[in-house]
Amino acid sequence: MCFHSVEGVGWFWVFREAAGQYELVLKTAGLGLSVLDTRHNGYKDIRSDGQVGKWSTRTTFRFTGGRYQEFQKKTTELK
């Protein structure tokens, strides 16, 4: 599920089922969310992409410690 602002930035939530209930394992914002083929601890890695002005940021999350944690963040200047 996601909600987008006028600028196109949206909030994304990822839940997992555990013991018959759903728990929030990732909450992030961005222009898009991608589920990658790579896995850690049995869960697929997730990537969020965003842009502010002339700067683009790509963040990769890996599942550790029962939730998704930021693994790598790269910001580049758009030309």
C-alpha cells in the first residue's frame, strides 16, 4: 500500500505475517519501491529511489533482526 504526494513522493509500508498476525517490517518514502531478486535471511532485498532537486538517492534495505534495515545509500547528482 502506498500514498503519493503532489510531488510524486509516496510512503511505502511492508508487512510480514508472523504467528497469525501482520507486523510492520519497513516504512520508507520515495518515488518508487523495488523488490530485488537478492535475499538475506530468507527475505528479498528492497530498494527505494528518490529525488530532491538535482540529487537522486537510492537506498537498499536488507532483512536483519526481524525487520528491514538500511544496508546501503547512494546519492548522486543528476546532470
